[in-house]
Amino acid sequence: MHFADVLPLQSGASIRAYDLSYETYGTLNADRSNAVLICHALNASHHVAGVYLDAQGAVVPKSEGWWDTMIGPGKPVDTNVFFVIGVNNLGSCFGSTGPMQRNPDSGEIYGADFPVVTVQDWVQAQARLLDALGIATLAAVMGGSLGGMQALSWTLQYPDRVRHAVVVASAPNLTAENIAFNEVARRAIVTDPDFHGGHYGRHGVLPQRGLRIARMIGHITYLSDDVMNEKFGRQLREVAIGHASGYKFSTQDVEFQIESYLRYQGDKFSEYFDANTYLLITRALDYFDPAAEHGGKLTPALARARAKFLLVSFKTDWRFSPARSREIVKALLDNQRDVSYAEIDAPHGHDAFLLDDPRYMGVVRSYFESKVTPC
Amino acid sequence: MLKTAPRLSADQRVIARLVPPGARVLDLGCGDGALLDHLIRERGCTGYGVEIDDANIQACVARGVNVIQLNLDEGLAMFGDASFDVVLQIDTLQHLRNAEVMLRETARVGRIGIVAFPNFGHWPNRLAVLRGRMPVTKVLPYQWYDTPNIRVGTLRDFAALALKNRLHILDAFGLQDGREVRLWPNARASRAVFKFQHG
């Protein structure tokens, strides 16, 4: 959808005109009270559920939406009941206006000139999309990780437009360690010789090496030590003949399965994701901190929220640990807001929020059935 | 939301009547949320349950009752001083490693605390011990080697613990099959109930 109005950004900059890619699932009811907005995290898109069909009507392989376990007909967020909206954020690289597109003022590809956008900017842009769709109030806003930050920000920026917020595996801000991981990823990209200060598009190249490494470090932080050990352990990709250890005694070959897996993930990611988008989105993560304007205190920061909340965290998630979700729960309790909190003992680390754990799915399903369902 | 009123045990109904109408309630170890649901619907209360068990969390959410998944042995740091009118600990204390700390925490967080637990002083229990065996009863249904009840005490034991922690006991009685027992409750009731506040 095209938006012709200027979008003022938190930084003071603005975007003159922009497009937002979105998908919807289910049907908006007559009184427009069953809309659920899904906010995506770092590398996801507006394609949250369902599959794509090719021209012959056959299912495109691996085209499932990124939260297809959660959202769809009969699923925890049931699209037979709810009208679900997925939107690609500004600055991302799946169709919405971002660094890969041309700046209408200069006619050049934005590249590094794309303005820095924040969680609040995204929420503002999402609100304009809802305006355009004729939706005054959301039955629920929902997201995991960075998407959870957007859901939380919705309840603060537009408290009267959100009945429920479902915040999964998220945090009220990033810790220093978390920002540090983002910085390693950014440095990998920025120091790639093909980066060209972010204007690689003008040079007809892509900083794929940097992106691969960024993805590898990110991926490590999304898993738990246990899961990695269970999945890969110390397994070798192939046992070299000639030495009892099976090692090749190389320093640059892929020897361990985990190396092979990370390289595969990095390669795959660098084929489809834009480097400038990676920089922008990690920066948006770093900046999010609703407590900052309240002296670092989250309780007064969340006093504006009117929504009812469901928070979910995962015990083995060390990137967005349960302790961070509990901070949000505590601030909501201090404000006497309706809140439920589930801490799921899943082994998969941060990735658990995208996986199909019956306890996790069950609590989200129960929440939508008992509380969010329009009367 | 479940449209039918929750079914409460006779003991739970007695405990529900101890909670003032309209109170802000924290129910520690709230189980499937039936009592809290009842207090919200029938007595106009608001509040939250606290549970550790996944199935109970889902049961509470399915009822539309606010519930926080926490291990009570980690304390109540999430809850502010006197932030609730009533804090309930119904059949919870006997499972806690830090039962005394939690008792103090209950008094800190709530203006009133209400605690109910199996009374080991009930005469069939005494009789069993007199015969040289640990009791197995309706209220204490486990064998000694697999019981989740790691704290077994009597009504008088609790009164002593409350005194030690300078809690002011507002009411104390026994519960037997849904009836209040006020005469010799330590011997005549399978469950002990205390209502107390900060001294």
C-alpha cells in the first residue's frame, strides 16, 4: 500500500512517501473488532502464515509464513475467527520502502542514506496502515522478540487502539551484551570490502561475506547450548581417513557439523537479506527503551498502557531471557494491569518462539479463545 | 471465557467467604484458578494467580483468570509491599522449601494473609503415628516416600511460627468436610486456616 503523506521519524528526519507490504488472513467482521496485527522480528516479513501458490495453483515449496505454526485456520491465532494482518516494516527488504529502493528526492538507491528508523516509527507507520484499512482498534497486537517490542510500544503509543498485547520472548530494552552481539554483526557487514559505505547497490555488488558472518553470530545466540549439543555435538562432517581422530588437521576446512550448519545458514541468509536493512533493524533493537524517558524506570513508562497483556518467555532463551520478560510483568503489575505470564521450559533458546511447543501454543490458544475473541 | 461458574469444594467455599468483596487478591499456588475465578465472579474481586505448573497456567488462562508463572521458592520480588488486599496461600505452604520466608512475604505483599494447609495434628494422623506409621488420609493422601508435602505441621505449629514472625493472627480455625471447627481444631480438623496481618 502506498502512503503519500510524509512520515516524520523519531530522529527528526522524515520519509516523504513510502510503501508498506502487507498480507491479511481471515475476514474483518462487521464491527471491525477482530483485527490482530502481527509484528515481525529482525529477518521476517509480512508473510506470517499460509503458503504461496504458483501460476498452476501448486504450493510453492518452503513458502510457509514465518509464524505458520501459530497463525491460520484452527491454529492458536485462528484466522476463522480473527482478521490477521502481517506488515513488513519500513526499512526492511521484503517490499516495503527500504534501503534497496530509490529515494524519490534524488532518484538514487537509498543505500546508506535511508534514515534510521525506530520501533516507534514502525508502530506509527503500522497505525497508518490500520487507518487505511479502516481499523480503529486492534483486538490484539502480537509479536516475538523485536516484534514483541513493537507490540509493547503499540500499547504506549496508541493505548486506546489496542485491547490485548501478546508479547513473546521479548524485553523492555537490550542489555549491553545484546547490543554487543548486534555490534559484532554490524562490524562484519561494514568491514566487508564490498560494503562501500552502504552504497554497494551503486557498485553492483553485495557485502555477502559480512552478512554471512552477521547471520552466523546471530544464529548462535538464538539457540541454546543444549540444543546445539544435541543437534551437532562434536560430530564431524566427514571422518578423515588416515588418522584415528578423524580430524583433517586443517584450519580452514569445514570439519565439525556445527561449522557446516552455520555456514549453510549464513549462505542462505546472504542470498535474500539486505545488509543495510540488517544494520537498520539491529539499530532499532538497540534504541528501543521505553523506560529511558522515565529515568530508566519501567513502571511509570508502562502507566500509559491500557491493554490486557499476555507475556511468554522461554527458560533457555538467553538472548531475551525470562528475567527481561519478568521486568515487563512486574511493571504491569505495579500499574495494576491485566497480565498473564507463561515461562515455557522449552530447550530451544530464543528460537523457541517460532517453534511448535504444545505448552506455548496451548497458552496462546487459550488466551485468544477466552479473552481476545470478540463477543 | 467459560460461562459456567467454577465448582468449588466445600473447604474452598469457606475460604472464599473470608475474602472481603471487591478485594484485590493474589492467590499463591492458585491451581486451575477456580477459587480466584469464583472470587472475581461472585465477590467482585480482582487479582492474579501464581502457579508453577504448565497445565494449571493454561487452565487459568482458559478461564480468563490472570496468572503469573513463577516458582514461589524464588520469592515474591515481583510484587510490591502491601500491593494486595488479600494474599492467599491455599494448600501451598506444604510444598515450599522456604515456607517461613514465604509466610513473611505473604504478610509483606498483602494487607491480609490467608493460609490453609493440611493439619498434621488431626486425630487420625496422631493415631497413625502412635501406631508407628505415617498417616495416609484424604487430606494427606501420599505415602511418606513420595509425598510432595515437604512441610508437615499442625495448627499449633503454625500459630507458633506466626508468633515468631510477629504476625498478628486475626482468625484461626479448623476445616473438616467444609465445616468450620473452632473447638479443639488442632485435633478435630484435617485442615488448618489462618487469617493474619503484619504485627
